[in-house]
Amino acid sequence: SSNISTSAGSSLVCKRVLRRRPFNMTSFCLVICSFLSAGLAPVATAHRTLSDIAEVLDIDSQMSALVEILLQNEDVEMKSDDEKLFGSGCRWPAALHSRYTGEHEVGKGATACVYLATDMEGKTVAVKLAKSANKLEKWREECQNMQKLHLSACASGPNALSLMETYVPTCLEVGGTQNDPYYVMHAAGSQRISKAAKAKEGKGALSTADQIKIFSQFVAALYALHSVGWGHNDLHGGNVVLQGSRLSLIDFGSLRTYSSSKTQGSKRDGNRLWEHTAKLAKCGKASLWQKKASNDVLQQHADNLKQCLRNKWSVDEAFISDLDIVLQADIGGEQNQHMTELFQNKFVQDHLPDLDNQFQWLAAETCQPSTAAESSSRSHAML
């Protein structure tokens, strides 16, 4: 609830939210409250008061996974000598009244607040507002980095753009003043893929059909990035989010060109695809990609994963062959992560939902923001 007092401390905030929310939201509240508190740990000082602890104002928010990431990215950069600059809250900018309606605060961190609102087309957007000054230039740079993805896709053609618009939200505008900046982006994701994969039978577990659908979209999302020259490089379980069985990728703070993307470890996109696939299909630890495993162990795990998918997803050998190309590239640390072959595989194509262009920003014909009004309001955020 928005009237929860920040002076109550994080544990009290969590307890009070839990009393007001249905049981099936309990675990998420604990995760997000713990996370928001932990985000302050690197800069915590002995004199920090309980009022500095972040709170979750609307845990039933349909975009709660995205809200969590937006707050995390601000709070982890907080410096202890900046404390005197922090405000107690955020003000909805007057400049946004004409373009967004129904604004309501859904999360509050040490340095930022997040609102959800509705744009003129009826779509939900997330709006990040700063509680301290001097965020404007940083946020403009972040916005430009996100927009590069859609601009690159548009330059590659309408098919590439449709894929990007289906799986990758983008920044819509950054504005305001040095003292009161705002950052607007598409809203996406109510649940982390890692949480969905852990759900037990009878407690929200994904059906086999949904597992396959999510996997196929994950491949399509990676292909959407890689095919236009970009790599995500940070696809942990919080940056792959679901709305039901629809998948999106968020948080592009580690974005790199494809040719300079990480080829080893947990930053490699292909390794994270392997990891999340094994967890989605509940193939067990002996099928997972593992960070410190030898190549021999990884090969055995790859073989286990392929056999598991044969048994659980009834995949054919053509799929296994294309998946194995990806797995072998992961084991060998190849620069080419081979998403093209896997994306074009018939099994993947047969299980992809229709493209819905839910994150449209550009007009395909011009590669400019889709309306004149948007173009005017966003021109300062463009490359």
C-alpha cells in the first residue's frame, strides 16, 4: 500500500505488505524486499536510518520484475557521500501529464522511484524518477543504448524490427531537469524466468507446452539481438522475464556489440540459454551449464540435457543437432554463438507465438518514432 511508512524499516514493510496480500504473492514480496534492502549494503553506514530502506508500494504490480531491476540499477550505484542529496520522495513531472495517465507509484528505492502509467495508445509504461540530482545525462546515455537495439533492427528490415519489438522493450524518452529527471520505458515482465522454472506441480508449475514456448521465445529473443550485431551479456534469471508464457529481455546495462560480447562464463548469452533451458525442463543439476566445470564435465552435461529434452519435450534429431551446435560453441567458447541455426529449426519455429510488436517505438518505413508527437518529445533522447 502507498501509505506504508518508510520509517518502519524493511522487515516491517514486508510484514505489512504480506498481511494485505494473497498467499501466492508471499514469496515474491520476501524476495523483492530482501533485494531492495541488500541493494543498499555496499554503501551502508553505521548512522544510516531505517527510513533509507526501500519499500515496495504495490507488490501486485503486473510489471513487478521490471520494477525490481529498475530500482536495483539505481541503488547499487549509490555513494555514501551522496546521502545528503537524497529526497524523501518523487514528484510526478508536470511535463508528463499530457502524455501519460493513471500514474501510480509501485516501488521506491534509496535513490529512485518507479511509477506505472498508461500512454496514449493504452500501453503500460514504467517511469523512473530520481530522488537525487545529476541523473539526467546518465539516463540519456542509458536510453540511447537501449534505443540502439531497435534502430539497428529497423535498419536490418521489417522482420528484424518485428522480432525486436516483440521481445525487447526500449526506452521511450528521457527528460526533465538536472534536479528532477525522468526516464520512460516500455513495461514488461511480472515474473523472473528463474522463479517460474522453480515452481512446483500444483503451485504454478509451467506445463510442458509452456516450457517449450518459453524456450523457443528465448531463442528468438537472442536471435533478434545477435542477428543485428548485439549481445546482452547478463542474462541471469532476473533479466529474462515472463508475462504468463510471453518472454521479454530487460536490463541492457552490459550490452556489447556481438563481436565484442563475452564468450566465457555466466556473461555468455549461450551459456545462460543452456542454464535456463535445463531448469525450465527440470532436467536436473547434471544437465546444467556450470561455471567452473571442465570441458569433459560440460560435455557430459550437454549430452544429459539433449537426452532429457528427447524424453520430456519429444524433440526430433534435427532439433538435437542444431541445439548441439550451440552447446558445442558454448563449451569451446566460440565467438559465434550459432543462434541462427537454432532459431530457424522447425521445432522452434513451430512453437513460437505470433509476433505481437508489443514494444513498438519506431515506424518501420522511416525508422523514426512512430508519431510526430513522440518524435518531438523524444528527439533529445535519440542517437
